[in-house]
Amino acid sequence: MTVDDELYRQARVRAAEEGSTVSAMVRAFLQGLVQGDARFRRLQREQEAVIERIRQEHPGFAASDRLSRDDVHGRDALR
């Protein structure tokens, strides 16, 4: 892959403004990209584990079993 001269010039200016280099900025970007993917996959695995634990601890649980809004707030008691 190549980067056109104008884009590279703008990146060098930006790096200089930040007291860095284009290589350091690219390295930081790639590290963030890789670490972000790893964090996302870890959180996704944790979510799946929690959902599985809920299913095992509460077999037959379904969102359709939840109370109505009025029941939750005890509104029938006030009428």
C-alpha cells in the first residue's frame, strides 16, 4: 500500500505538532486497534458466560415472563 505525498506531508506535520513521528503514530494506532479487538472479544466471552449462567440458574426464564409496568410500580394497589 502506498500513501500519497500530500497525506504523508500532513501526517508529518501532525506528528511534529504532537512531538512524535509518523511511525510512532502508526504504531500507536495499530496497537490500539489490536488491543481494542482483544478487549471486545474478551467482553463478548464474558457476556456469553453471564447469559449462560443465567440460563442455567433460571431454566425456563423468558423476558415475556416479566411483570407489567403497572405491576412493577404497584399501580393496581393505588386504584
